Amino acid sequence: MKRKLQAAVLISGNGSNLQAMIDAIAAGRLELEIIRVISNVADARGLRRAAAAGIPTCVVEHGRFGLRTDFDRALAAAIGAGDPDLVVLAGFMRIIGEAALQPFKGRMINLHPSLLPLHRGTGTYQKALDAGDGHYGASIHFVTGELDGGPVLSQVTIPIETDDDRHSLARRLAPLEHRLLVATVEFLTRHEVECRDQLIFVDGKRLAEPLQLGADRQLAD
Ligand code: GRF
């Protein structure tokens, strides 16, 4: 029998996206084993969510390292400990430096709350409102050396209403982010997905546009 895909999940705070994966696994909707949850914040609520689900946790606090590269190396060691097939950044609020990225290139994905390539970095809800965008959303992309700049695998889109502010947008997007993350990881358990030279290949075929999350909670191109 083929073994389950094994993932390490990186978080910094609440961990509601982590919880969505834990719940999907428990409900039999996701054939994944989360082998470790790593946080750069010692009191992140997500660590308690992981512990409650019986998942080993590990803290690599960025403040304890004088040099950025030392933090990255410690992070790489923590991630690599179980040799995961997949590394999921789910609300991980630190930039991944080269030393932490290199060993996991092509198997590290990040959930970002915007329709990339629009609005990289933080404060994305307000950036979209200030730009007068008609739509908002979330993206999952492969992590590269460029902040929020790697190839986008999947997205979910919502309309921006005239009375939206950043809070209402965040509230409406959150459950869809959860679904997007679960559907994308589930997709990765069923397909051969490769990221090379800034391009994504699904079962050998180049992905021209990001997969879109449909109302049926499935991804489609
Ligand atoms: C999500 O909005 C994600 O897009 C962003 O950080 C938030 C994490 O939420 N990068 P949670 O910790 O999963 O609840």
C-alpha cells in the first residue's frame, strides 16, 4: 500500500488553517499525515491545536537568533527532522531565507491572502481596497527566494462589495482559505505536481493558470 503523504506545517499564530487540515484528516477527506507543526512563536494557539490532535510540535523562535541565517538553519533542521514530502506554510509570518528554503525547494507551499501576483507582503486586504479592486481572494504558491513571488498553484476568488472594509473581507475570506488549503493539499496527494524553472507541471502537463476553487470545494482549471 502506498504510504500517506507526510507534511510539516509551519505556523505563527491562531492556526485555523492548520485546524482545517486536522479536521479534514479526521473526517477522512484528506489522506495526509501531519508529522510536525513548527512555530516561530512560542505561545501560538496553533501549537495547542496540534497538541490536541496528537501532532508533535516544535518551536524555533526567531528572536533567539542573532543572525537571520542561524534562524534559517535551525528552521531547516526542524523541518527536515522527519524528511517531509511537503512543507506547508499556513500563516507563517516570517520570511523564509535561502538556508531554510533550499532543502525543500519544490515541496514548500505558502498560503497568501491575496490574488497573487497582486498585493504581496502584509496588509493585503487594505491594499486591495485602496487599489479599488473588484475582487479579492487567496492564493497558494510554491515558495521561492522571492517573497510571495513563486508560481501560483491555486486560488479562490470573492467579489469585493462596496461596503467592504478589511475586517469584513478577512471574515468572508477565512472559511474559503481553509477550503482552498485543504483542497490544494488533497490535490497534491492525488497528482504528481512539480515546480521547476518557475513553472508548475501537473501529471506532466504545464499548468497555464492557477487552479480555481469551485463551489463544490474542488479545484478545477
Ligand atoms: C491567513 O489569513 C493566511 O492567509 C495568512 O495568515 C492567516 C493565518 O491564519 N498568511 P491562521 O493562523 O491559519 O488562523
